[in-house]
Amino acid sequence: MKNKKVQEKKVEKEGKEVGELKNQLARALADYDNLRRRTEEEKSIWIKFATGKFIQSLLPILDAIEASLTHTKDQGLAIAVGQLKDLLASEGLEEIKPKKSEEFDENLEEAIEVVGGKKEDFGKIAEVVMSGWKFKDGPVIRHAKVKVYQKGLDN
């Protein structure tokens, strides 16, 4: 009888130890999954950062080609510009193309000049100087450059 009670206590103790070990294993696996997920997120952020830096250095070249396209009307150049924009889109970027008379959005646009206008136009875009670029699901690479109507200035 005494031996049976000792054995039952031993089995109970071992059962508790097994339960604790299972809990520790579950926590360790959850910690590993969290670490793996965080590492993937950080990797994605670094890739986006590096891509953004490269794109920033590439955009002035695209601007120059587009400017020359307005003067030459060369179809081959137009195709090359289209392909470059398609490449940027395939990398998750989209062009910021504000329109005249839209409300100024400081998150996407940079006011490089203010001009006078009618009261109903205050805070709206007077002219788009340069389009911008941003990641579809992330930060702005380059704000669009615009002129904005403001109160107190003469035309």
C-alpha cells in the first residue's frame, strides 16, 4: 500500500514535470515564431529602404528623359520611359500625380512656391511642377513638387 502511494506521487510529480516541459516548449516555439516574423519584417524594411535610396538616385534621370521627350517626341524614348515606369511599378512604387485645383496634401506633396489666387482656391494646387513617387504600401520616396494658392498674394 505504501509503495503504491509513493508510486502514485512519483507519477503525479512526473506528470507535472511533463506539463511544465510542454508549456516551456510551447512558449519557446511561440518565441521562435515571433522572432522569425520580426526578422522577416525587418528584412522587408531594409530592402524597401535600400530600394528607396536607389530609386531616389534614379528619379532625376527619369525626369531628364521625360523632359527631353516633351521636346523631341521620340517614340523610342517614350517606350523607354514607359518601360522604366512599369519597372518601378513592379517594384511596388506608384507615381504621385496631383492635379491642378486639388487640395494640397502635405503628406504627398511639397509646396515649392505659393501664389495668389481667389479665396475659394486657397490651399489648392495652382500648378504641378514635378510628380512624386511612393511605395504603394509604404513611405514617400519623393514628394510631388507643386505651387499652391495662398491668401494675401497678388497674381
